[in-house]
Amino acid sequence: MRLSRNAHTGALALALVAAAAAISFTLTTSPMAAAGVTADAGSWKADPVHSTCVFRIRHAGATNFYGMFRGISGGFTLDEETPANSSFNITIKTTQIDTGNAKRDKDVSGPDFFNVRQFPEATFVSTSVESAGDGAYKVKGNFALHGVTKEVTAMVRKVAEGSFRGTKRLGVEAVLQIKRADFGMTAFLASDGGDAGPLGNSVVIIVSLEGMPA
């Protein structure tokens, strides 16, 4: 299957959804978190309207290209006193990719990339959570994408606590990085498996969850 130049760009977007290895990004810490204020340990479900998944991939060896997935569901438990009691279980609908171009969205949804007809979802289920200091957490888990499941590590940070229409909210943000080739997506990949080809191998995903009481 031969894709257009725009399709190449979108392809790199979809690779990003597979992101999930340790990465050192600095995320904004809320004043409450900085002051040591902790949320009550409990279960939170992701608000699909106010939760976001953004991904990034290198295009033509020159530009960082961004896209997003609109369908997020699942939930999490955050125990700040005993992080090991925390857990995360998130589902991303790959069928709801948005790269800002309808034709590219169709191309990256096809068999050369996400193959959403066969694999309509990507999932992350945590297996361990430990404190990384300063309100951050090192979260290991199983990431399933494109029919492949790999153990990955995400850096998660509590953003803030608030309320919306009388309902308590808790925000967390995760940063993940993976190699798309590890998940069987190798179209337009450089021969050395690096990021200098038409479409890079490294994919970064940022997942921002707004939790409401489950």
C-alpha cells in the first residue's frame, strides 16, 4: 500500500499511541501537591469529555508531529500515603484518532499502521506503582497495542484536585515513550530503526486524566 506524503505524517502520529517506556519530562505540579496536600485514597473513573491523549512522533527526521485520540475510558486509584496500593486501568480507542487531516486519519487507521478494524483499542493495566518523589510516581504495567502486549513504564504526576458542577475531581498526567516497531508498526521506518527516516520509531504519549468518583 503506497501512502501520500500526508499519510506519512499521520503514520507517525499513530506510532505515538504506542508510547510507553521511561522518559524524563517535567510536569507542572499543583500548589496543593507542592504543599503536601493529599487526596483521599479512592477509586476514580476517567471523565471521557475532559481526559486527553496526545502523541508525538518524528517526521522526515526533522519535525515533531502531534496528534490525539479522543476516546478514553477506564479509571485509577491513587493512594499518596501508600503508592503501592495505587492502580491504573486505561483504554484508548484507536478508532478515534485525530491528526487534523481526514485522509491521513483514514490511512493511519489502516493495515499498515493501527489496523483499527482488527485492533480497535489500546490498553494499559498497571502492575506496580512506586513513588518517584515530588508528587510523581513510577508506574509499570502491560501496554497492549496492535495485537502486541509489552511491559512499559510511565511517569505519572498528580496535577491537582478540584470540582466540577458539584462533583469532586482529581487530575493526573502520564508520560510514556515506546518504539513503534516493538508493536509491529514498521511502515516508513528507517533501516537502522532510528528516528531519521520518513517516520520515526520513538513515540511519546501524554495521557491527561480527569478523574471523578467511581
